[in-house]
Amino acid sequence: MARTLLLGLGNPLLKDDSVGLRVVSELGKRVAGEDVDVKEATFSNIDILEVIGPYDRLIIVDSIKTKGGRPGEFYRLDLNDLQSTLHLSSPHDINLSTALELGKRLGMPIPNEIRIYAVEVEDNQTFSETCSPLVEEAIPGIVE
């Protein structure tokens, strides 16, 4: 039986940045079980390597801010959509794609299937425990 990790990423204190955590929390109530684990994380991308090893499938939900994006819009991304980090000043600068490649090169276990979903945000800089109205309105539809 394939084991799946549903992983929500974000910061619960930075307004819309919490959307990945909130979506996974709600979705987890429906899908958690024998073969699906649900976790929420606020750590940097390099730390993800310690969490994902025992899983065959990884599903990530996170926030994203793109130029011209509409808050609340939901995207399915591929690892190829993520840019690799070229120059690092700290381990926190490593993006997900680079962290996974590093893990592979170090011989760490990496899930065979990785799906990435992102919710377009309006404000991921303001300290607040609530999402902006358009992102908040989108959460139930994304969970469905």
C-alpha cells in the first residue's frame, strides 16, 4: 500500500501565507487514514527532507504570489515550474526544487510522486491570523 503525506506549508502569523496550512487542516479531516498522513509545517524547504522520506507520494499545499495573479486562484504546479536556487546566503534560501535535488544527490529517500498545489495570495507580509477576504472565500472551494 502506497503511503501518502499531505503537507500544508506556511506561516500562521502572516495573513495569507497560512492558506496552505488551513486548506490541509480542513482536507485532512476528510482524507486522513491508514495510508494518508496529514502534517502542517512552518519550516524552511531544506527541513522538508527529514519529513518526506518514508512516503511514496507527497502532496504539498502552499501559498504563492505571482505577478498579476488573482487572490484565491488555485494552481497545480510541477517541480519544473519552480526555479532552482542559484546562490545561497543561508539554508533558508533553498527552494523546494533545490532541496529535493539535494536530497536525491545525498541518497535520501524522496517520494516517487510529488504533487504541488498553490493558492494565489494577496498579502503574505502583514502580521495577522486571518486571510484576506478573497483568499478566505476560496478556501472551501479549494478543499472540495
